[in-house]
Amino acid sequence: MAGVSVATVSRYLNNATLLAPDTALRVQRAMDELNFVPHPIARNLATNRTNTIGLLLLDIGGNFYSPLLRGIEAVSSEAGFDLLIHSTGSSHAGNARKRTLTEHNTDGLLSFTDALDNVELTRLNRIGFPVVLMHQSPPSGIDIPVIIIENQEGARQIVAHLIKVHHRKRIVFLQGPPGNEDSSAREMGYCQALREHDFPFDPNLVAIGNFDTEYAYNTVKKLLIYKVEFDAIFTGDDDSAIGVLQALQEAGIRVPEDVSVAGFDDSIFARLLNPALTTIHAPIEEVGREAVHQLINLIRGDYTEPRITLPTELIIRQSCGCNR
Amino acid sequence: MAGVSVATVSRYLNNATLLAPDTALRVQRAMDELNFVPHPIARNLATNRTNTIGLLLLDIGGNFYSPLLRGIEAVSSEAGFDLLIHSTGSSHAGNARKRTLTEHNTDGLLSFTDALDNVELTRLNRIGFPVVLMHQSPPSGIDIPVIIIENQEGARQIVAHLIKVHHRKRIVFLQGPPGNEDSSAREMGYCQALREHDFPFDPNLVAIGNFDTEYAYNTVKKLLIYKVEFDAIFTGDDDSAIGVLQALQEAGIRVPEDVSVAGFDDSIFARLLNPALTTIHAPIEEVGREAVHQLINLIRGDYTEPRITLPTELIIRQSCGCNR
DNA sequence: CCGGTTACTGTAACCGGTTTCATTTTTGCA
DNA sequence: TGCAAAAATGAAACCGGTTACAGTAACCGG
């Protein structure tokens, strides 16, 4: 319609070569007339780029992910990338793990916590495919950028707060799911705070909360049944804190008068709990933003930080005993 | 490597024709050896199908979306579709609205609330492209399947509860954002309940909460300043309820003793509020599941329901005055 | 033993763009 | 005015599959 070859149209679309102004005009006019939109798929095939980044999550449902998604979506869409999301946890057990998101339909992959296993990470790394990890370190020897948060320092601070300000002496720590990296780092912070105040480490005070409301609820019930003595609980994450508060309340234990409670994450609901939860703010939206930045750098072949650690912040509310 | 043509490999991959068992074996062996994975993009181009469904949201960040995403992800991944997500709200104002998700890179589109405007809906409908709407009706005359929830009946029930059980006489209703369909339906339910109990409709008792915590907070503050008298607030949604509770508490008004509060949605935090929020459960995960089902039917050319209304359920907690 | 099916597989066009290379047209300057 | 270099464009291969069509070999009943 514009009286030019497809090659010229392509050049016009990509501003590849300077076109004669007159030609450009004719192409533009024809495009308007025909309501022409270039076919992304054909483009992908020809350029071997998809302009899409893939996000792998274990379980997209968690309310924990809202800020993460917000961060990721914001910067990826700003950079002109589409977002392909797949929840690896939802793959029906037994079913052979078919990888829907791979080097073939994305330009790069974002993996949260343990969404991608080490075998796959190694393979992707070997073929030089861009991957950025969030809240998860790569297998040793494999070089993949990582975005994490200051788990240990955050945990240390909040436990120190319980010790110094509220004079708590027997502080329970609730671990997350087995193998969870966040959880182990937080546990190290917990231990560090104990050491710094010359408190002995008592293994009886460490239990499993699994980063899960109900699990934590049951765990606290058990602690009470076994008459484990404690005057504070650092719940590992905020989800667990809900269960902890409930279990304590049902047992007639007052928070924070009898027992201080502290969480980690600063989820949306933390300030809504009763009492409002003292916790560590995890900059999870920022994690998402930073991860996409790094991934895009990787895709473009620019320099990337091997490891970015985002700062956490102590948020004092009432569940520890402050502001009463 | 298998000594066959690409056509045969393609046939093997798609079980198109019966292959000679011996040939199939050779192809399979070669595929294993070469670690061959068919290139989805090339496939898409050839078949004109993407095996991807697009989800359009105004703002992916809301915690409201977690269950929706869970529902959508679950059934789409089960059906073998990838999920492409785009937040139309994040498009930086002023920037020409470039449609990243279209008929060219998805097989069908899911739109929540007002993510897709009527112009685009009309266009998509004209070219016969599969679209399913959630919490939003299509422009009149346009035939697009819709998934909605029983807003009016839910609202009627909860307002009737406030009237019959708690003998509330002056019940405030907080509207959502202007033009929001959920909000108007809920307002109709509110009015219906008033009528059914021969209560007059008092326009002074209707204010705007904007489905937003802070907005609702300020609105209630204003009601108090203007000394509008009320003994209950139906907050329109749960987010607003947070702000309402806070404003009332700061004014020294006791909930539920002085004023009953009721929400809508049954968000994850509803039971965590103090007092726990009486609300209407909105089956939002189910909305997501159903929407994907309908969309897939549409894509396959099967029959689809023009309009599915999912039931809501009254959830009695403490903020209305029950269970004390 | 033969013609007609049937079963299997190869050839080549096609999906809708991008890009290399070649060709044609301009342009700049001696 | 002439010619080399630069600018603009077209031809065709290519991305990696699918699929209509055609061809060959094995199979069948009469």
C-alpha cells in the first residue's frame, strides 16, 4: 500500500536506517489506514528476543507477594517488558515437572525463594541464560545475581530490643520451613543477639513455626503444654505471629504484659493485629524492583552486582511492650 | 540425527499421524540425545496460537488480588496455559496507552474491574477475540462473558442483619470509587434492605469511602465533625473498614457498643481486626477460576455462560455486635 | 497377480517479521 | 561534468516450527 518492500517497513518500525522522509510518511500513512500492528510473535522469532521476563513463584497466592508483584510489575513494564508468571508450587504432584517458563519464551527469569531448583539453575547458568534470584542463594560455584535482605541484622536488632528494652530473658525463636534461607539467617541473628548479651543458647526455645499461621499456633500450644518457660517470642515471620498471638490469647497469656511478641516482614496486616505487631520491615517491593533492574542489566549485557543486600528496619509497635 | 524430515519430527511432537513405531523410537532417541525442546515461539507463529492468557489489572499491588491470582494461576496452569500479567494502572500517566497485551500475544484476555475500556472491548469483540470480564459488565450491545458476585444480595443481607439483630436505625453506607459497579450494586442492596424494613433513605447517610483505608478514615472524621448521627456503618469494602474503625476509635466511639461496623469482601485481614470484622465473603478466588474456565471455553469455541453470578456469604464476627 | 487402498514419510510453502547483501539513486566535490 | 562515496531501498535468506500436498511402499480382496 505504501509502495515499499517489507524490509523498508521493518526498518521504519525499528528506526534502523534513516528513511527518506517521504517514504517514512507513506509507510506511516499506510499503517494508520490499515490499522497495522506488528506481530510480536513473528518479531520474537526473528530477533530471538521475547521482551518478556518470567517470574517463578512457589505459590502465587500468598499475601506476602502483593508488594513483590507491585515492584516487579512496575519496573518491568516501565522498561517495556511483559511479565510472564508461573507458580511452580501449583504443579500437580507426580506430574512430570514441565517447565513452561524457559529460555525459549522469556529473555530472563526471576526466581523467588526456591522456585527453581539447583539442577535447573546450573543448566541455565551453563547456557548463559539471564537469571536473578530473590531470597535464595545459588548453588556454590554458580554465579547468579542475588537480591536478599538484611535478615541477620534485622533479627539481631529486634531480639536485642526485647532483651535491652524489655528485659526479656527467655526468648523463643520460631523457624521457617526446613532449608529456608531467610529463616536460617534470622536464626543466626537471634543467636548473635543472645551472645552479645551473654545469654546462653537454649535449644528448647527454638521451635518450628513454618512461616505459617496455623503451624505456629499449634507449635505455641505445644510449648505451653510442655510447660516450656518463656517471656518473649520472636516468631520468624509475621504470618506465624498471627497464630502465636491467637494461641497465647486463648491460653489467657497477655501480650505484651506477660509475653512480648515480635515478627518479621512488616506485612500489611502487622499494624492491624491486636496488639499491633512489633516487627522488622522487609523491603520486599524494593527487592522486586531491584531484581528486575539486575535482570535487565543482565539481559542487556551490562554490569550486574553479584549480590545486593537490602536494609531492613526495626518497626516498634505494641506487641513488644512499647508505646503503651 | 534420526534420519527423518522435520515434518516427521513435528508429527511426532503433536501425535498428528500415527508414525511407524520404529521411526517414533528413533525420533525420541535423537530428541533425548540432543536434549531437544521445541521452540514455543516458532510454534506460536506457525499455529497462530500462543497458549497464553493475558490478565489485565488496574493495580496488581492490592492485597485484594492474592486470592484472585491464586485462582487464575491454578486453573490456567492446569489447562496448560501460561499467564501474562499486565497492570494497566501502572502505565505512567500521559504516556500513550500502548497495549502490551493484545490478540497478538495471547489467546484470550481476562479483565478485572475497569482494566479494559469500552473502546478496546468493542474492538476486541468485533474481531471476535476471546475476552472474559470480572466484576465489570460490557458496554450494552456487546456480548462478552462476565463473572460477577452477588453484591446486591450480600449487601442486603448484612444491612438487614444490622437492622433486625442489632436494631440499628441510622446506617451509613460508604460508596466505592465513582462508577464502580460493585459499589453501585452494594448500594442497591443497602437501599433494598432499608425499604424492606420501611426505613426512609437518608442521603446524608451516604458518603464516599473510595474502597480505600485512608479515604474512608477521612470521610468518617468529616461525618463526625458535621455531627451526622449514625449507629452503624456499612463500609462498602473491607479496606475502608480499617479506616472506619480507626477513625471511630480515635473519636472514642466504641465498636460495636456505640456503632456497629460491617464490611464487604472478607479480606484476609478481616478476622484480624479489632473487633473482628463482620463482613460478606466474596468468593474472589472462585471468580478467578471461573473466569479462566469461561475464557478457555471461549478459546476452544465451546459454549460459554454469558453471565455467571457467584454467591456471597454473610460472615458474622464481632464488629456488628454479635458473639460478645 | 493386479489395481486400489491404506500407512507412512518427504517436499515445500507458510506464519510475519528481521537482516545481510546487493542494487539503485543521490550527493558532494574536484 | 564526472565519479566516488553515501544514502535509500529491494531481494532473499532466515528464525523454527506446522501442514497441505504428493509420493512411495506395504497391504488387500478378487
